[in-house]
Amino acid sequence: MDRGWVSGWGSGAECESERGPPPGPHGCLSSPQALPAHGVFHTEKPPKGRWFTPPFDPRFPNQNQTRNCYQNFLDYHRCVKKMNLRGKSTQPCEYYFRVFHSLCPISWVQRWTEQIQQGTFAGKI
């Protein structure tokens, strides 16, 4: 099984275009600031560029990817929280952001984000 596309996921090679400029140092992203640093998504748009299907995660082998969606949403927020506490860039959290935005319905993400802002979110972040 050839998984060569996995290593190039988000690398920028997939967003090269004959008409547009080559991708920046962050692949298809314009900058690391394209990610929300404080977890508010209803006004933020995901990073630009072509996104592939997230790679297989052996923790979620079944067709139903609901738990995978939720876990990556939690992992993203945990990652951002830790990086902000350490005063570091949230760039490493981009993977989780891309995965949950690929797997989760927008309405779920909006509802969970509102719950986080209101302090009623059930997950442990």
C-alpha cells in the first residue's frame, strides 16, 4: 500500500499552481497566524490550500468517525492551551485543526465553540 501522500499532507506541494505564486514557508498557509490562537472558530476560516483526507488513525478503525472528530477537536484545544501557556507558536496544533475541520460538521464545531465560550462544554480541555 503506497502512502506517499501522507507524508506530503499539508506540505505545500499540493497547492502549487501555474497561475499563482508558490506556497510560502508554511506550505499552503499564508502564515502561522492563519490559525486561531484562542480557539474561536465562528469568525476564523481554515487555512487556505488543498486538503487531503486525513490519514488513517488506528484508534478509530470503523467507518463512523464521530469519535475521531471529537478527539481531534479536544486535542487541538488542549494543544493550543498548552502552547499559549508556554508562550510558543501554535503551529504544531495545525494538524489537529485540519483533521477536525475535515471530519466534523461545521454545526458541531460552532456549537462546541459556543459552549467553550459559555463555560458549558462537557469535554476536558
